[in-house]
Amino acid sequence: MNPPVRQFASDNYSGMCPEALDYWLAANRGDAPAYGNDGWTQRAADRFRELFETDCEVFFVFNGTAANSLSLSALCQSYHSVICHETAHIETDECGGPEFASNGSKLLLAQGENGKLDPADVGRLITRRSDIHYPKPKVISLTQATELGTVYTLDELHALRDLADRYQLKVHMDGARFANALVSLEKTPAQATWQAGVDVLCLGGTKNGMAVGEAIIFFDRELATDFAYRCKQAGQLASKMRFIAAPWLGLLETGAWLRNARQANQMAAYLAERLQAIAGLRLMFPRQANSVFLQLPAAAIAALRAKGWQFYTFIGVGGVRLMCSWNTTPEAVDQFVGDLGHALR
């Protein structure tokens, strides 16, 4: 058996939470119809409709790249553009997936403090050109929680929706860590999405305690016309769909999706508190969800890695990103901070 990994690298490193695993094993008892025609998939979709308090369209895919790329392709023609933050995952970490899936719609990069879109800069991109030689803006894509661990407030979401309405744009939300943002906001899923003007949400399960699987939720059902064909063509129609849907049901029916997010957020808050007690260290961004960014000397980074700690330093903003998960413990935080203290001395 391999030794446990010492990591604050990613919430993708964590295993399945017990609730997701229990439902996955339950779905494995006996046969069931294929391609999403099973009871597990129907129950999970209906549960999302109850959760979001609206008659939304729900689709399940393998991962976040597929969710973002396919949902944006449903909102865009090849001659359109998508406005996103310069640190957005669709720009920095999806290998051109959104452009590929949409046959060429272009990403336009906006700026904004702490990973959030600045409406003024979004407006600048929308109105920069209107001639036929330039890709026509069609979608505002925002990430909640952001790649820098910050969270859009409802007022900030409404401001972007107002801008979208002014110029007839759609709003896409990359919610790979939506549960973490929701816990931070202390709002309902409906308040934080369609009631704030979101047209389609890509809701992350993998980072929230599942092995695989994301949900694509269209609050504007017309935008989902023929979307099932996009999923099939892209290789995202799982023949044994119940093994994606059942763990989702495990998270939702038991409330584990919010418990998992709350645990991850609380551990990140504890980590930030411990780090800020070390003289000379400063956080790069406000800690609002389950990640902490800070500057560290190269020698300290090397010393921590020599002790087996894994974390990312290539997110695109410099510094070190420390990510907490549903199964991060206070003991792991204490061990890391202790090793960091020795490395700095």
C-alpha cells in the first residue's frame, strides 16, 4: 500500500466521501437501464430542481472541462466571443476546450481585482468594437468561487447580469467550487444562481467529494435545446450514467455537499489564521472559500517539498496556492505550518 500523500495541492486529490461512495455502491446492486434512462439519474435531476427551486434542465458529464466547454458551445456560435477573467479556468487550464467545442468562439480576457470580473472592464470589451471583422460578444463567464479563492457577492452578480441584459449577453457560471462559495455566502442555491441572473451553471462534484462527475444546469431551458446531442457527440453520454448520478444523489440527499464545502472552508480559514501568525508572511488574496495564497521564499518551498508536501505554484499569479478539501484535518494544517516554520528558520 502506498503511503498517504501530504498535500495542499488540490481538492481533486481527495477520495470519495462516504455518502457518495455509499450511493455509488447502492447503484451497483443489480442492473439498470443505460444512457441515463435509469431511476438514479431521474432522481438526481429532480433533486436539483427541488434544490434550485425551478424547473431547470440537468445534464451529467465526466469532468469540468467538458461541462464548461459544452455549455459555452450551446450559448455561442463560432463567430461569437466569451468574456472571462484573465485567470479563469476556461482560459488557463482547459487546453482550448471551449474554443474547440464551439468551433472557434474566442475568449476575451477582462481584468478585475482578486480574480473577479470588473464590470467596467467587461463593458469596455463589449463595446470595444462592433464591426463584422471582430468576434461578437455573446457570453459573460464568471467563476464562483474564483480561481483565486474569492467569492462574488450577490450585488456583484446582479451588476454583471445588468450589464449582460444591456447588451443581450448570456451569463455562464463555472461552479467547480460553487458549494464552497454558497457556504461562504450563506444564501440559497436559487439566490446565488438564476435569481442573480445566471443562465447556466456548471456545478462541480469532483472537488466536493465525488470520484467523477459534474452537473450542467440550464436555468433557461431554451438554451438546452438539443444539448443531449452535444453531450453524445463529445463522448459525454455515459452508458452507465447511474454511476455519475447516484453519488450526486448521495451528496444532495444527505446534505454532504454543503458539509463537505463547509469543512474545506473552515480548514482554509484555520490554515490562514495559523499562517498569518508567522511573522513576515502575508496572504495574497482574501480567504473566502477553501484556498489560501501566499508568498514564500524559494528555499522554504524547496524545504517543504523535500518533506513530501505537495502544492501548486503555477496558478498564474505567483506565490503558493494551498487548497483544502472535504477531508482536510486540523492535524494536517498543524503539521504543514510546523514544517513551514522550521523551513523559514
